[in-house]
Amino acid sequence: MRQDKQLIRAPRGTEDILPEQIALHRFIEDAARRIMELYGYREIRTPVFEDSGLYARTTGETTDIVEKEMFSINAGQEGSFVLRPEGTPGVVRAYVEQEVYKVRKFEKFYYIYPIFRYERPQAGRMRQFDQIGAEAIGSYDPLVDAETILLAAAIFDAIGLGDYRIRLNSFGCEKCRPAYRDALRRAVAGREDGLCANCRRRLDRNIFRLLDCREERCKEITKALPSIREYLDDDCRVHFAKVRELLDANGVAYQLEDRLVRGLDYYTKTVYEFAHESLGARDAICGGGRYDGLVEQLGGPPTGGVGFAIGVVPTLLALKITGRDKPEAAVQKGPTLFLAALRAEDRDYCFSLLRQLRAAGVAADADFEGRSLKAQMRAANRANARYVIVVGPDERASKKFKLKEMATGKEEVLTEGALLSSLER
Ligand code: HAM
């Protein structure tokens, strides 16, 4: 039988994260978890795939995500599913389906998990990427909007990416939007031919999508359009003023961005993005906002909600570009102890000693390739082991070992018992 030896590659827009790179990922995730929990957010895990109708109903049928970026799953007769293209709808679905609101009306969730979008892969943009998300569901209070912004800021500060810029806007609500929609229509009237085909097509169904189109010719037209903030009703205006007041009082700098509407349909009132200059045109490392209609839209009671998602890929890229991708806390520790076998006959003994050391909680390793003593010492060095012992017939007979500290060359003789009880855990 002919064997097909052609390499099978990872799908376009996905990546393998090898052990050397994991330390930096863990550094970011650990900081995010620690700070989320400091702020009272609790972890939630929802399915990787969901009913495709979920996103049509929430993210929006006329958004890029739903129109062209979802990966669908063939599930035969059982329905139509997609890999989650964002985290918010799944969390809100769970909140409604599990009737979380009956137990605690206000619940703060966080998640760190993969998201899938069929986008053109480019620097900082993948087809599978992790998001670190926060969703505070059950309150209309502007304090929560401000808290989510402080929370995202605290995470970026903790990982050494404190030089972000925050873009802030209010997208109003169902009540103030019709007047704004009319104003946009009037402003665009007669200039439709200058828009890209996508925007022309969406003009009637969802004119707001025009505001976040990335095509130059559309941007040229949208530059001159009125700002939603001129059309906010009293409730939205007061809410936005309060969010700004809270940010000002807590030393959070931001820029007001008239046309920030964030590309997803569910936003109401506050919307924001964190951007990092090093990333060029697609500079968003985090996006978020309020979504007061979402719980009700999915069959729950009227409920306020607000949240954000940090993109781990662009965040990592910004750290790399600015040379901040090797923080001390992200250095992977090697084993505490490496056992080098003097002769082949000593390997089984080493193997048993390894088991005991590990059972005692000591990170220990040994040679698994039958290499020479010299090669084993090189391996211990490469593995960044803190100590090494060489195990030969003398050591086995006396149960005494010469413990050598790799960095200093310092040596100390220890009994087997001392080895098991005194090494750093
Ligand atoms: P989003 O703006 O679509 O919002 O995504 C949030 C962040 O995910 C972006 O700012 C970006 O950093 C990252 N991101 C987006 N697409 C990609 C990609 N293809 N590759 C790598 N990173 C990417 C949401 O997803 C909302 N669910 C956020 C939210 C939560 N709003 C309220 N709660």
C-alpha cells in the first residue's frame, strides 16, 4: 500500500503553542484569573459550539461575524451548530437557560477560552484565538460599566501592557436610536454609490454597520456623519455622564470616539475598546460594552449586562513588538533535581528514586534516552535543573548522594531520607 507522506499542516489561521511559549500564555492567563477573582468575577465554561441561531439573534444577522465568519458544524438531522464566534451570547444563554437570575440576579462571570472566526489571517488575527472575557449580568448601574473598564485596565497593567489607549462612546438605546438612524440616512442620502458593496447592501437593514466599516471610501463618508451622542435620550445621557465621572475620579484616561459602535448588534449605552499603538491599523486588544436587551432577547427577564473580551493574540503580539514578552514571572522553571545515572545498571534505581521524589512533591527528572553521563549533565543544564546528583554503585550502596547546585557548583552530601524531605517543593 502506498503511504501518503505529504505533511498534514495545522489549518490556516490556527497555531500550535509549544511548551517554550506556554509560560507566557500562562503568565497572562494567571494574571487575568487572579484579577478577575479579585474583582468578584467567577469562572464559567460554556460549550465550544452552540446553535447557530443564537448568534443570528444576538450578535446580529447583518454583522460580519454572522454573515461570513462562522464555522459551521455538520450535525446531520440534529440541527445547525457553529463554533462560537464570540463569548457573550453563550454566557447570556447559560444565564437564561440555567435560570441563574432566580438564585442571584447579579452575577459576574469570566471565561478564558477559544473563539473561532473565519477571518483572513493576518498579524494579530487568527481563526482560532483565545479571549479573556468578563460578563457582569443583572444590573443597569453605571458603576458596573466603570468597573469592567477598571478590570480590563488592571489586567493590562499587571502584564506590563499599561500603555493602552481607551476609546469610549455611548451607543444609546432602542429609544434614542431611531432618530439617529434617520439622521444617518439623511446624511448618507445621495452618497450611497460611494459606499462599498457590503455597506450599500446593509444600508436599509442596519445602517449602523456603516460606522465600523474598514473600507477607506466608507471611512471617508462616515467621517462627516453626526455622532450618536447628539441623539442620546436623558437616561442614556445621564448614564454616560456617570460612567465618565467614575473613570475620571479613578484616574482612567480615555478618548471619546464618536463613531465607535463595535461591530456587534447587541450593544446599548456604553461601548469601549482598548487599543495598543504598536499594532497599527487593527489595534484593538479588548472590546466591550453594555447589552441591556440581550437577556430578554434570549427569553429571560429584562436584565442589564455589560462586559468585555480581551484578545490574547493581539495582546501577545503587542508584548512581543514592544519587547515585553519575557517578564521574569513568565520564565518556565526547570526541575528541582535531575538524576544522572553513572552506568546503564543504575537507571532502574534512578527510576524508582524519581518516583519517590515526585511522590514527596519534588519536581525531579532523569535521562530517558540511555545517554552517556556527559550528555545527561548537558541535558540537566538544558532543562534548567537546580540540582543534580550522579547515581552510581557507591551511592546506591551507601544511600548517600552528592547534591550539586548547578548555578554555584556548591556540593553537599545528603542521605536518601534527607533528599526526600529537605528539597524544595
Ligand atoms: P470583539 O471586539 O469582537 O468583541 O472581540 C474582542 C477582542 O478579541 C478584540 O478586541 C480583539 O482583541 C480580539 N479578536 C477579535 N477577533 C480576533 C481574531 N480573529 N484573532 C485574534 N483576536 C481577535 C467580542 O467578541 C465581544 N463578545 C466582547 C464583549 C464581551 N462585549 C461584551 N462582553
